[in-house]
Amino acid sequence: MPMNTGFSARHGTAGTRGAPGSPQRLPTVVVGAGPYGLSTAAWLSAAGTPRRVFGDPMECWRANMPAGMYLKSVPAASSLSAPESGYRLADFRAARGRGPVGDRYPVPVEEMTAYGQWFQERRVPELEHQKVRAVGHADGLFAVTLDSGEEFLAENVVMATGQVPFAHEPAELTGPLPGDLVSHTSRHRDLTRFSGQRVAVLGGGQSALESAALLHEAGASPTVIVRAASVAFGSPPGTDRPSDRPLPVRIVKPGSPLGPGWSLLACSYGGGAFRHLPQEMRMRLVRNVLGPSGGWWLRHRVDGRVPVLCGRTVRSTGAEDGTVRLEVEGVGTGVGTEVLRADHLLLATGYRVDVDRLKLLTPELRRQVWTFHGAPRLSSGFESSVPGLFFTGLAAAPTFGPVLRFVAGTGFAARRVARSVATGTRTLP
Ligand SMILES: Cc1cc2nc3c(=O)[nH]c(=O)nc-3n(C[C@H](O)[C@H](O)[C@H](O)COP(=O)(O)OP(=O)(O)OC[C@H]3O[C@@H](n4cnc5c(N)ncnc54)[C@H](O)[C@@H]3O)c2cc1C
């Protein structure tokens, strides 16, 4: 892996980069217009940073999440971030003539998507609705190619491409199956296409349980296969505002954007400190904090309606007469191996950060990014070992913690990225 030696200020090389704020400065490119890309753009704009922002607003929420889904995060923790007030989810609702809502209101995905679009129109009107095809290195700058064929140089690139490129599809399960018999949940907007079919859903988290509920409601026959001994559901919040809970309860379990409890409070606001924890501990925490569980409003749609096989793992798969044959084995349950048949295997197997899967970065550029367990090592300003190349959102979670897996982390991330870009100062990743 090439060593990065340029830890001095990135700006000011005559003829290539302008000093921060100077008129000849090349743009900072933001790739992606989801919550992290849009929030980053809002903060860059406030800092007066020349920028170009690319993507379809909230595309992942429109195309890669199931219609009819509800957010697990509460409304107060589901706002994009801008330096100015007036752009929160609550402001969007007020602008649409809808009343205030609290923690007991599950936000429909359609409302979240409309809110993101509303935010973009007001706060990031410069968004260019096209895809970035490639990003490469060019003399310490970035050569950016768009789907339109346009090519230009950028001073910085902020990768805000979200979780979809990191969808985890275990090769040993997908390998033996033709593409139409197996898919990851992120490939589906409309689960009604499975109506009348038997669908084996692999996983025990929100995505698995919600997909199973939606499949059942669409007239499909889902069976959930979970490695854990049981599935967990959240508890309904006792009040709409955490501050309305009795003081002793608040002391034992203070409210936070990630939920009640001291550890969640620390993860919500301690992203800067999280970065200094040992690497392995960070990976473990990112995986385990807020581990697999269903939203409280999901329990009655799953319990007694959808078969859930706990303590099981899928040993092998195969195609037989146009259907999926699954060899399912008990995990410490005394249950032997069973054979299940389904018309489709739906993988709710989550996401794993791996820079190598970001194919829009040239192989040469990817090789220059220092990684751990596939995730980019990042400076306190979200900058990678390649000066000027930033990663935000899920790709930054192994560095800054679980809050980066959620919209609640947009303020922390966007503020830091914008400051780092504006000052051009670097710290070691
Ligand atoms: C089923 C599901 C439910 C979830 N529920 C919640 C929840 O309740 N609360 C919560 O806080 N979080 C939730 N999350 C996580 C949430 O999706 C992320 O926190 C959030 O979307 C991260 O925002 P982002 O901008 O990083 O990524 P995304 O929203 O994925 O946005 C990335 C964008 O980049 C674009 N892009 C990719 N490549 C290119 C390119 N080459 N050129 C241009 N654009 C590109 C994509 O089109 C996409 O729109 C959920 C995730 C899933 C999968």
C-alpha cells in the first residue's frame, strides 16, 4: 500500500489549487444526494466552498427501501443537517400544514423521502441530477467523469454514496443460485411482486422483520430464518418527548438521538472520542450497538403471522425445478438439518463497508486508501489517507461509531467535513 507523505496543508500549490476562499479554487465534489451528501453540501455552501453536488435526491430511500416501510428512528432523530435553522423534519411538516409529532410517531418512508427532496430544493438547489461515473487521481487533484461524459478537475471529493454499494450477499449462498431466485433487500422497492410466492427471508433485524411483514401483507408466504435464539422488538416509548419521562427514569436512561441509555448517549455525541478507541473495539461496537431488532410497531405484524425459525443458519442453497432448496441447520438448539423450499431467497444480511466495492474510484485510487477491515481510515475531519478524498455516512461508521449508520449523524459529519475542506488542515487518518 503506497505511503501517504503529504501531511502538510493541501492548499496553495501555485497553478493547481487556490488558497481557501480564492476565486480560482477548484470545486469540492460531493458524490451522492442522500441525507449525508445533502447535509454536507449545505455546510459547504455556508462556508462559501465552491462545490458541485451530484445524484438524485434521496434515491436510495425511493428505490432501495420497501414502499410502506416506517423509519425506526424517531422524528426528532431523523432530520438532515444545515447550519441555519428551519430545515428540520418538523419544519417540513409545519410547512405542509401537518402538526408536530413525537417519539410515538413512526415516520413513513414516503414522508422522509419528500422531506429530503424539500430540503434539497431549499438548501441544495445547485444539485446536478446526474451520476458520477469515475473519480481518479490527477497530480494531487481529482479527475471526475460524469455519466454525461463531462470531465473536470476537483480539489476535493466527498464520497457520500451510502450503504447500497456495501450490501452483503454471502457468496456461498448466492453462488449456487441463478440471479432471479435470490436477492438482497436493498434491490427491492416493491415487495408485492412476491405475492403468492414462498419467500425465505434470511436475517433477524429490522430489515428482515419488516420485509417479512410487508411480504405477508402483500399475500406472499414468508419464513424468517434467524441465527439468534430469539428475535427482539423495541418497546413503545412511554411518552412522546423524552423530557416528559419521570426524572429517575431519565437519570438511569437519558434520552439520546439513538435511543435511551448512557451508552447510546455516548455513541450519539461521542463520535470524536470513538475514533480513538482501539480498532477492533470500534468494529465490535459498530456491529453490536443497536444490534438486530425490530421496531416496536412491527411486533403485532410479525408475531403469530409470520413463521420465524430461530437458532437456525442456512448451510447451503441450490436451485431445484425453478425453486430454492435451502439446507437449514440448528445452531446450538438441538435441531438437526432440515430442508426448506422457497420460490425466492431474500437476503436481509445487512451491509459491510469495503472501499474496494466503490468501483467509481479508480483501482489506483482505491489502492491508496488506507483501510482496516475494508473500511477507510479517516482523520478527525473525515479525510482518508488520500489528501482531499473524504468518506462520510456508513463508510465512516467504523471510525466514528454507530451514529454514522443513521441520519442522526449528519450534523456531526457535515460540520467536520466542511470545516476540514475549508481550512485544508489535515490530521493523520
Ligand atoms: C431498510 C433501511 C431502513 C433504514 N431506516 C433508518 C431509520 O429509520 N433511521 C435512520 O436514521 N437511518 C435508517 N437507515 C439508514 C439510512 O439509510 C442511512 O442512515 C442514510 O440513508 C445514510 O445517508 P447517506 O446519504 O449516507 O446514504 P444514502 O441515503 O444511501 O444516499 C447515498 C446516495 O448516493 C447516491 N449515489 C451513489 N453512487 C453515486 C454516483 N456514482 N453518483 C451520484 N450519486 C451516487 C445514491 O443514489 C444515493 O441516493 C435505514 C437503512 C435501510 C437500508
